[in-house]
Amino acid sequence: QTPEFSFPVDIYDREEEIVLVADMPGVPPNGVGINLDRGSLQIRGRAAGHPQGGSLVIQEYRVGDYVRSFTVSEEIDPTGISADLKKGVLILHLPKAEERKPRKIPVRAG
């Protein structure tokens, strides 16, 4: 059975969206799965194998599956979620629903 690991994340609350930044070393773009179901966001990634040949000197991550789950509030618009993976860093954009975005209230002079 393939071992499963948690992975570190940073989460940013921006005016228009929530941004989740996750370190997933060794995971290719086609090795990532992201699912949102009933307020539960699950991120899975399969780390590719190490290059063969030579002797291992230092091993800081192991081959296996990365798994992490988060509870997502209703303020997220599920139709606008997007993700990018570059050099082992997953950036997940969770846009806020229009009715949940902060609004400026104009003040009229009277």
C-alpha cells in the first residue's frame, strides 16, 4: 500500500478570493486531484518516483500520496475555482461568491 502524507499549506484571505498555497514536491500536474463536495475540499497528489541510478545521499521527501482535506464555507463560488501547479507548489484560487464579497457603501451628501 502507498503511504499517505499531509503537506504544509498557507492560506490567504483576499478581498475577492481565498488562496491556498500547498507544497507538493515531486507531484506532476496530472498527479493532482482536487474535489469539492458538500463543503469539503479534498486535495490529493501522487509524488512521482525518484530518478533511478546512483546511491541516495539525502532523502527529504518520500514517494507516496499527499492528502489533505479542508472545510469550505458557503462564501466560496464553486464554479470559479482554479488551480495551478508549478515546481511542486500548488496554488488554488477559491473565489468568493458575489453576495459574500465586501462592499463599499456610498455616503450621499444631503
